[in-house]
Amino acid sequence: MAYSSSNGELLLVAPIAVLIVRALRKFLDLPARLPGWSRVLGWIWVPGVVLFFVALGLKLKMPTLVDAYWLGVLLVLVAALARVRDYRPARTLLLALLPFVLYKAVEFVLQEPSGKLPKRFEAFMDTTQGFAIIWVVTFIFIARSQKKNLEKERLLREEEDRAKRLIEVQNVELERLVAERTAALTRQAEELRTALTELRTTQAQLVQAEKMASLGELTAGIAHEIQNPLNFVNNFADVSVEILGELREEQARAARDAGLEAELLDDIAQNLQKIHHHGQRAASIVKGMLEHSRASAGDRQPTDLNRLADEYLRLAYQGLRAKDKSFNATLQTDFAADLPAVEVVSSDLGRVLLNLLTNAFYAVRQRQQRGEPGFAPTVAVHTRQQGEQVEIRVRDNGLGIPEAVQQKIFQPFFTTKPSGEGTGLGLSLSYDIVTKGHGGTLTVSSQEGKFTEFLISLPLNQAG
């Protein structure tokens, strides 16, 4: 069956329309944006085929069928674009098609049944068609550029969203890690607080142990030192009792010897004086013991440092002799005669002197036990005024202190004595008493195997 070329154009126009629609669906992503319209546009070829078979069956020659089909396709596209006008490239394409659709509508109205335009409109319509085509092409390129820009923006937003999600995940992980670390630090802090409490308790016990050890040294020295005057008191008392017995016997005789009685009475008087003297010495020692053991309120009193140093030198010496009867040492003193009284807490400074002197006697005894020929244990105490400072030097000729050890000797718990013979707090407490309690200095100089000398320097004018 033959058919006209005009009708045959429908079979060519329909595939073109399908290609245009497919490109538009892909360009605007209509299956996602307008799924219903996308399915309808997929059947855009059907009206063209229907018109073809209608014209063929009725043997119609209608050139305007092609323009009508085209106009219908364009109107459907305009309607679809209008539905997605919120998408900027769709608005641009809508703006691109409107002049062309208007042109096709005017052409459809003005053309004759033969499909030709009247001659008077041909020039105008040709110009309008050229303009419409240029307009469409121009805006298609604009729409493509917009889509590319939007795609870049979309990719950038997606990248930002991914980065944001990654940051959120990392933040969650960091918060978890921070929570775990905080919990761990809290546990550690609690353990440290517990350990600190235990350490402070232990430290207080050690300090108390050091004070008790100091008191023990003092008590041993006092006990040994007080033994001498007590022995004298007992001996002279016993002699006086014997003399009194002799005196009573003489008085009971019929022929009394007045000269002998007077001599016996003189002996008793002398013994009583000696008992009184040694009793005073014992009382003095007891008084010193009470002053040392009494809890100090920290009040400073003008103190004769010569007397204080001499007293603790003898107490420290006697304290060691109480432990080792065979030990003997030479005591040297060089006290400045014009030394002014210094305001100190005498019990605290006495504890410092007792510690230094006890260490000195320990050092010379250790050296003596090595059996060096001709070695004579010697401990010396010297005092002097140096400007606005009063100095007390405690020197011994014992084992000496190695140079490396001298840097640590005032550190808490550091000791060179064997385990069980020292707490390591004596020199540390002494250093604090001199420096923090009295604003002075405590230094050491020593030569290993030769000597050790501690220097206490106290300001004359103590800061309150």
C-alpha cells in the first residue's frame, strides 16, 4: 500500500521525538524527579504511529499532521519541564523551548492545508524560526553549564557530607576515648590520692620514729651522763653514813675526843657539799632532758649556743658509750667567749646538734673498727660570730662522705647507714629546722677517709 511522503515523515519524526525525550529524561534525571511523567514520556512515539496508521487507513494527505505531532510533543515537554521548574537547568530548558513552541504554534495556525505558509509570512517566519533555533541552542548550552555546576556543587556537598559524617564518627570515637581516658585518669587520681594519704601517714610515722630515735639517743646519753653524779652522790652518802656511825661511837665513850669529833663533822660537811654539787649536776641534766622532750610551741628564746652545743656534745658521746662501753673518743671544743645569745627554738636546734654529733661519733667509731694503726677518734665543736651570722661547726675525723653522696645527703629517706640503723630523715629534718625554721643554712664539706664537717649558720636577727 502506498503512502505519501508527508505521512511517511511521521515514522521519522517519532524516533527523533523518542531520542529527544530520552536525552531529556537523562539530562533532567526524570525517573527520579518525575517517575510518572518519565513513564508517560517513554510512550511519546505512540501518538506518531497512531496518526500514521490513521492517515494511511483513511488515505489522508495531511502535511500538518507532522507539525501537529511536533507541537504536541513540544507541549508535553513544556508541561514536564514546568513540573520540575525548581531544578535550575529545567527552568533554563523551559525558557529555551517557549519561543520555539510559540513559533510552532503560530506556524501551525498560519499554514495552509497543503502545509505551506502564505508568501506574505514566509520571510517573517523564517527569521523567527532562525531566532528560535538559536535561542534553543544557546539555552541548551546554558542548561548544560548549569547542570555541570550543580553536579560539582552536589559532589562538593556530598564530599562535605562525607567529611562531616567522618568528623561526626571521629567525634563520637574521640568522645568515647576521652570518656575512657577520663575514667582511667579518675581511677588513677583516686589511686594517687589513696597512695598520697598512705604516704603521708607513713611519712608522719617515719618522722615520729626519727624523733623517737633522737629522743632515744638523748635518753641514753642522759642516763649515762647522769650516772656519774649519781654515783658520787651515793658514794659520798655512804661515806657520810659511816662517818656518822663513827661520830656516834665517839660520843658514846666516857672519854670523848673533841678533836676527832670536829674532824668527823668537817668530813660530813665536805661530803654534804659534794652531794649538793653533784645533785645540782644531775638536776641540770634532768632539766635539759625535760626541755628537749617537752612539746615545743615554736617560740624562740635567747639561747647560749656555747652551753647548748657543749651539753649535746656530751649527751651524744655518752649515748654512744651507753651502747658500747669500750668506745672512747677525744672531745674538742673551741667556743667563742664573746658569742652573743641567739633567738632560737632550743629544743629544735638541740635535736639538730644531737643528730649531727651522733652521726659524727658513729663515723669515728666505724673508722676505729677498721683497726687503722694510730687512729684516735676525735669529734670537735667550734662556735664563732661571722658578721651578722653565728656559726656552729661539727667536725669529725671519721670515714668521710664521698663527693657523689654529698649531693644527696639532705634528701629525705637517703642514708648511708646499713638497713635498720637509720631512717634517712635525720639530716633532712635537721636541714628543714635550720633553713625553714630559723632562716639559716646547713652545709657539709668532707674528704673521703679524712674528715666530715657540718656548718650551721644562723642569723643573729631572726626574722619573726
